[in-house]
Amino acid sequence: MKTNIFSFLILISILFLNGCSNKNQVQKINTTKQIDTNSTISEDNQDEELDSFDDEFDEPEAKKDDDPFKGYNIMMTNFNDKFYTYVFNPVARGYKKITNDDVRQSVRNFFDNLMYPIRFINNLLQGKIKNATEETGRFIVNTTVGIFGLFDPAKKYLGWEEHKEDFGQTLGYWGVGSGPYIVLPILGPSNARDMFSIYPDYTINPIDYNKHRAYNFSHSSKQSLKLTVFKETNEQSYRADQYDEIKKDAVDLYPYLKNIYTQHREKLIKE
């Protein structure tokens, strides 16, 4: 009897120990599964973070095509820089040195007054009636009292400001995008929209000779070219030093000029 009881107790002990062993194994298996699951989740999270990280660096890749003419533009920027540095700016500075400041200002006023049709029509096309009306008043007052635009009594005595607008600004005002950046020979920074807008403004510019137009300040294309060169030389006499300052500030001239032009045009369109 004692032997049977002893054997029964041994059997119970064995079963108990075996159950504990199985329980530990199950816990180990569950723990292992949890670790594997957590590891999988962690790996998934890392993959998502890496994908997000890659996406951040992929975004600029899509923006690389905003300058499809970059090679040409850099070449033309270098050409224009040499032209301005060694030809145009020296001529403009020489002109400034031998010309009285009041005379230069009167020349500037005269040509600005001639540009009235461009400002008037583009203000109208943008629905800026008040500005167009003010431009007309300026033209009448400055042409008469201001002696053919040599002086600006409209601004000095009446407070009528000039409202410069061109066809590129008009297109931008109505939502036409700028298109790719383009550097034009001698004329400098531009974009597709502004480049194609040169012609509409040319057709109403009194200085540019057009035999099909009712009014012309010049009587031939040759005379028109001379007047344009004179006008731009006088204007450059005010900007020559400014260009030198821009070059000093620029680490890389091409992107620096591009950013200045783009921001300036956007500002003008929003005004």
C-alpha cells in the first residue's frame, strides 16, 4: 500500500514538472513570437520612415526640369556679363561723366512719357481703370506743361505716379504661367511668357518704327535703333553701379540673377 502511494506521488510529481516545462516552453514560444512580431513592426516602421525620407529627396528631382535651357542660359549669362562689364557699363559711365544729372533726368522723363501707350493699354487690359486714367492725365500734363515730357509736373505738383505695366505682366495678371526661364542676348533675364510678350509691346511702342501704325516717333528702323540705344544708355547710366553691387553679392551669378528676376516679376504682377 505504501509502495502504491509512493508510486502515485512520484507520478503526480512527474506530471506536474512536465506541465510546468510545457508552460515555460509555451511562454518562450509566445515571447519569441512577440519579439518576432515587434521586430516585424519595427522593421515596417523603419521601412516607412526610409520611404518617407527617400520621398523628401525625390521631390526636388521633379523640380529639376524647371530650367530646361540651363546650359544655354549659363552661356548667355556669361556673354551678357562680359558685354556689360567691358562694353555697356563703361560707355554708360562715360556718358554719365560728361552729361549733367538734370539733363539725364530730363532724357529719362522724355522717354518715359513716350512709353505712355504701353502703360495705358496694359493697365486697361488688366482692368486697372484708375491707373489708366491717371496715366492719361500724366501724359497730357507732362507733354504740355512738362514741355514734351522733359519734366514731370504731374508727379511733382499733382502726385500722379507712373504705373508701369507691360504685356508680360498683363498675361501674368490673368493667370498665364511664366514658363521656363530664358536669358536673352543683351536684354538679359526673361522667361517664355515675357519673351513672347515683347512683340505685342513692340507694336505699340512709339520708338519702334512700324509703317503699318498710325503713329511713329521715328521715321525708319535705323533711326529707331539709334533712339533705343540712346534711351538704354541713358537708363544704364543709373544702373551700372547697381550691376557691380549685384556681382559682388553673388556667389554664383547665374542663379542669383535668375532669383532676382523671378521674384521681381512676381512682385510686379501682384501689385
